Amino acid sequence: MNHFKLAILCLAMTMGLILAGTDQELATDNTNPFFSPYKTPLNTPPFNLIKTEHFLPAIKEGIRQQQAEIDALVNNPEVPTFANTLRALDASGRLLSEVNAVFGALQGADTNPVIQGIAKEATPLIAAHGDNIRLNEKLFARVKVVYDLRAKLSLAPEEKFLLENTYRDFVRGGALLAEKQKARLRELNQQLAMLSLRFGDNLLAETNDFKLILENRDDLAGLP
């Protein structure tokens, strides 16, 4: 191995260690309430501890964790079953779901320019992550194996419901499209996600700016 190749290898190994260390720090950040058990009645979010700067790191970590769970699922050498595929998929992404639930509640009920800025940064990441799951060929192949055998499986009603709805979500999400069509779908989903966010922001701004001026006192008749 010449000196140039050795230098490149050392640089790659160093960068890998740095990135791994960054992920580890992110996942063990004790100042972020999302990275620790809530320890609250009925596991309700600790809104008194959650700050706006906690959301984006938690969203990114949630995406990273779920992608790792999906990678482990699709690389499972065992024959696809309901337990190791559908149940594993359904159980993935818990952190991301928790963060999105809290962020969505605040965004809808008590938004502000800072939260809106976070949404603009997080929305394309979440949209791309959703496409990475729905358009994952290996993952869909495992789901399809179980789906095709559904008549022979002894599934409980709720398990059958989950299987059928998951398969349908993949198909509607573009799993059966050709690669060129999948690429175009990704573009459209990104555009749609940002347009939906912009519409919500515009609607809120218009609502906040609305004024009803009554110049005739008779128009108040009947009001307490």
C-alpha cells in the first residue's frame, strides 16, 4: 500500500470515529428530555423540560435510530414472518414518533417563528425518511412474502389488519413503481411536504391578521 492510499485510509477511519462519536453523544445527551424515559404520570411528555432547541436533534436521532432498525430488519437472514417483519417494522421508530407527536402538538396549538423555522428544516428530512422506508425494495419484498402467505397464516384479526394495511401503504407509497418513477415520486413528496407546510404558515398568518371592523353599533345586537 503506497503512502497516498494509507493516508486516505487513515483519514476515512478518523472521520468514521468522529461521526460515530457524534452519534453517540447525540443519543446520550442527558440535557435533552427526549433521550431519557419521561418518568411522568401515564408517560405524558414533560413539556416543562422540553425546549425548542431539543426538537431538531431528537428528530435527527429518531430518523437515525429507525433507519438502523430498518437496516437490521432487511438484513435479517431468517425467512420473513409476521413477527420478524411486520411486528418489527411496526415497533420501529418509537423515538421519532414521540418527538413528532410533541412537536406537532406545539406546532398546531402554540407555534412561533422559532418552531416554524424548525419545521422548515425538519419537514424535508422526515419526508425523505418516509420515502426511504416505503421505497425500500428489500423491506417491501419481506412484507410481500408474508402478505402472499396471509391465507395460510393463523393471524389474529388485528394482525391481519396490520399486515393488509402495511402492504397497502407500501403499494400506495410507490413500492411497485419503476426506479425512474420512484425518483420522481420522491421529488413530488418533497414539494408536497413543503407546500403543505407553507400553506399552514400562510393560513395562520392570514388568520392572525384578520380584523372585523364594525362601524354600526346595531351590528352588535344580540351579543352579550
